[in-house]
Amino acid sequence: MNNPRLAARYAKSLLDLSVEQHQLDTVYADMKYLHRICLSNPDFVTLLRSPIITSDKKNSIINAVAGANVSQITNLFITLLTSKHRESNLPEITTAFIEQYNKLNNIQTVKLTTAVPVSDDIKQNIVQKVKGNSNYSIELQTAVKEELIGGFKLEVGGTLVDATILHDLNEIKKQFLNNEYIYNIR
């Protein structure tokens, strides 16, 4: 059900409306809240995408989950989505809205994945290195995955830097499977 063009159009419309109503930061906080709900609760996303449950029922469930925690503009937007039978695209719309908000405000999202939690000093150093001389603000998102063994993965925009021990071990494994060293021995 992933439809990035549709999500981008709805997100752009909501962004324009919230700028016009001087509610941009409020709606941004609402979208971040809904985005966290969609990420943390796969059952909620399944409910949104279910063809069996009617749009009215979905609207009442969404209002029960988020109604009191989001602004009037966001509530009206959700009602519009459900009336147009587009509620299944809510997770993608929240993601697209956040991306468009970040682009509008010159915010660059950087994802850092490590094997162990890193200190605040290291986080600040990474932010400073990534920022360099650019005029972007940096939003650092961190994650811990023990299976990386050591090192880090850094994702900036569309670029991924994989400096993990797991990556190095997989590269060595590929070299051994391809027998690249057999020819050098003979």
C-alpha cells in the first residue's frame, strides 16, 4: 500500500495549511506523535490498512488513540483522510510531512547505529563533523544493535557509511567463498 506520491501530496497540503494557519510547529509535533505511534504499534498500522474495518470505525479508533493529544487541524486532517478512504496511508503521510518540514527548516537527519550506547561527547563530535560548514541543523537519531559487534553505521541523506566489524567480517567471508587468495598462493 506504499504510495509515496500520494503521501507527499497530502503532506504538502497539510504543510501549506499549517503554515497558512500559523500552526506549523503544532502540526509538526502532532505528526511526530502519530509517526511514533505507527512505528511502535504495528497492530495500529494493520488496523489502518484493514479492508474489513469501515472508515467510520477507523476514524473513531484514531480519535480515541490520538484525538485529545493532537491539534484541531490534525484531527480535521485525519477525518478528511478517513472520508476519502486514505487512512491506510497515514504512516507514509506522517513520514513525508516530517521530511518536508525538515527540508523547509534546513534540518538534516543523521542516523547513527552502534553496537553499544555512545556518550554525549561522541554524539556532539559526530554532529560537528557532519555539519561541517553547511547551514543545516543536524537532528541525530541513535540506535543500538549488538549484532554489529563494534564500529558504527552512519546514514546521512542517502549515503550510508558502514564501518562495523560485522560488515568487515562479511567482506572477508565473501573473499574466502570466492577463493580470491588461492590464485595468489600458486
